[in-house]
Amino acid sequence: MTNAPARTRVAPSPTGDPHVGTAFMALFDLAWARKTGGRFVLRIEDTDQARLVPGSEQQIYDSLRWLGLSPDESPEVGGPYAPYKQSERLDTYRPFVDQLVEAGHAYYCWCSSERLAELREEQNRQKLSTTGYDRLCVGKTREERAALPGFTDRPVVRMLIPDDAPLEFTDIIRGTVKAPRPDDQVILKADGFPTYHLAVVVDDHLMGINTVVRGEEWISSTPKHVLLYQWLGWETPGFAHMPLLRNTDKSKISKRKNPAARLMWFKENGYLPEAVRNFLQLLGYAGDEENEVSTFEEFVERFSWDKVNTVGPIFDVKKLDWLNGHYLRLLSADELADRIATFASETGQWADPTPRQLEILRSAVPIIQERLVLLKDALPQLDFLFADDADLTVADDAFASLPDGAAEVLDAAVAALAEGPFDAEAIQAALREQIVEGLGLKPRVAFGPVRVAISGRKVSPPLFESMEILGRESSLERLRALRARL
């Protein structure tokens, strides 16, 4: 590959929640475009009207924007090759179909869907090594074909694949690649909409796309695309077929089997976009552990197609969790508080936080930041700090864990904290003196009842810092409330 300015594109179909594979391809598209001073294009491929899902197109825009992979040209932002939606480009394709038919590279097929189904069934029954369309319509006029069984008056247009069709091509990542011989692909459907194979070639050419980055499942389709480029007299772009992302059982990642295949799943579960981006970078360079943590800018600077591992990487969210925790700890306390508050508001964890709740959150972030993995876990860890003292619920297992001497411990805690400084260090010193030393208890036993009284549970964020945030009055009220139950 030369380093001439690359024009790359990602072209998802709005047929449901955006797939993580869209972001995976977009990451490499954008990185190569930035590396070479080129442009990254987002095109919406919506010719399969029956499968369109309302709202899916907007989700594509939103999710790529969230990840920081926004395109230079798209239906949203426009560009010199608009429109960028295939359904708005239908008049573009028909002239090229006619050109292919007139040149003898394509033909009309009047076979009904019933006949095609019967043909497939018969080929399967005979277990033929070569299957596909039997070319009944090749060389026939409409009238000649109408005289034969299985006719429909709404024809499609098929490619006429030659015997010497080129089955090898040079891949940017894989070198020389051999693909199976293609069938006579339908390029124009009966409803007048082009199929993917025609539309993608026409659009890529007209939009100046010179590097096509896509999943390895499209390797078998590449000979069809190369033929179309040749027949139409166009320069063939470079093809980079990325490895397929795999589940831990090594099956292809899919939204049906793995919720993480949904691109929005990451945002919904409280991952940071920079962590997800870094994770996808690692997946692309599977096996290259030298730069595990790197920004997108660093990724672009070191970008090389030679680093892409063609063995499908395992989609291990444990690695993503580790990365997310790392990026959470890089944030300042105020930045993290803002991210938590935004996430909580967008997901409904917080309907309408009060200024006091936001103040508590900013104070509490430092005590959970070191161990926090996901944004969604922040408020559940801190819920006791936002509760009114009278409304604090003590969990059943926490209450059951209280030792026999819990009442004496709580009385001592109240006495220790009734006066004096009330910061975390002073709180710890006072409780140690009164309970650990005064009652002769081990710290784990001594502080257990205090933790249950303050947080309502056996395990909570750091106790003394939590009490400092609550303040003396609330802390004492909670200690006395649990004491009254014993």
C-alpha cells in the first residue's frame, strides 16, 4: 500500500442495533484515513427495505459519535458525493445495469421464486458439488422464456460469470487470496432496487473509495466485485479483509449469542468510549501486547496493516473491564463525577439529581475510583450516602451478621464520635481507641457493626471516609437507629 490519501468507508445497514463489527471496521477505516491524510465516509446501505428497523440509522450515527469515530462525510454531515444513502441513489444504478446487459456481462432472469426453490432442493437432494442458478434464462428473450415453466413477469438481472473469472486477488492484509467461483449473482432485484454487490461497487467507485476495509466473510464475494470493476472499466480499490471477532467458544460473535455484539451495549453498561476504542485496537492487533494501552492518536501514529492478525480474535470482556478500570482511574475526580452523573441521568439511574446529591457524588468519587470498573456500578455502591437517615434499609444478611456484642460496640461508637474533629483520620482514631483498644476487639469485628449501621450492608466503600461525607449528625443518627433495634 502506498501512503497516498486514503478514502475509506464503512457502510452498515440499518436493520437493527448497530453491530460491534461496524465500529471495528470504522476504527481501522478512520485510522488509515488519518494516517494518510485522507477521508473517512459513512454510507447507509438501505436497499433491503423489508429489513429496515426504525431508529436503527440514528443509532449508527449516535454510537459512532460516542466512540469518537465520526465520519468526514455521511448522510448527517453531507459531503461532495451526497446523497450517502443508497435508497436515495436508485437512479444512479440502473444505467450501469443496462450497460452490463448490453455488453453481455449480465442478463435478465424470469425464473419464479418457486422454480428457484425447487432447483435448490433438487441440487441438495443430488448432493451436487456445484450448485447455483442453472442459467435457464441465458440467451432467451422474454417470449422464449415465458413458454417454459416457472416464469414470472417481474425479472431480476444476473451477472454472467465467465469461465475464466479471476478467483485470486491481492489483499492488503493477507497477500494473495483465493476465493471460490461465484454464482451468477443477482445485481438488480425485481423491485428495481440493486443488490448489495452492484450498489457497493458503484457507490465505492463514484465516491472515490480506494481502500475497502471489511470482514473476512466478504472474501468469497470479492471476485464478483473485481469483475464488476473490470467490466465497467474502473480501477479496483485495495481490499483489506479484517478477521472476524469471535466468542470465547470461537464461534462468530453475533447479537443473538452475545449481548456485547450490540454496539450500544457498551454505553448502556457504563464503559468509557476511550476504553472500548482501545479494546477494539487490541482485537485488531491480536497478539501484539507491546502497546496494550494507547490512545487513538497513538494508534494512528503506529498504524500498520502488517500488525493485523488474521486469526479471529477472542472477544474477552475481562480485558475490556481491565481497560475500562484503567481509563476510569485516569480521570480526575470531577471528570469521573460528571461521567457518572451523565450516565445515571441518561440510563434512568437518576431521574433528576438535586444539587446536594451532586455534591455528595463529587465528595464520594475518590473513595470508589480505585476499584470502580463500570460507570453503572458507581451509584449502587454509594446509594447509602444519598438515602435519608430514616429511610436507610439494613439488609437482612447484614443484620444477621452482627455479633453478640454489637450493641456494646455501637454504644462505644456513639460515645467516641459525639465530639472532636470529624474527618476520616480523626474518626478512625477515635473508633480505634474506644472499640479496638477499649473493648479489646479485632478491627474487623469492631468496625463491622459500625459499617452495617452506616451503610446498611456488610461490604461498602471505605467506612471512615463515608462517615466524613455523611457528617457527624447523620452518622450518629444511623448508629443510634441500629442500636435501637438490638
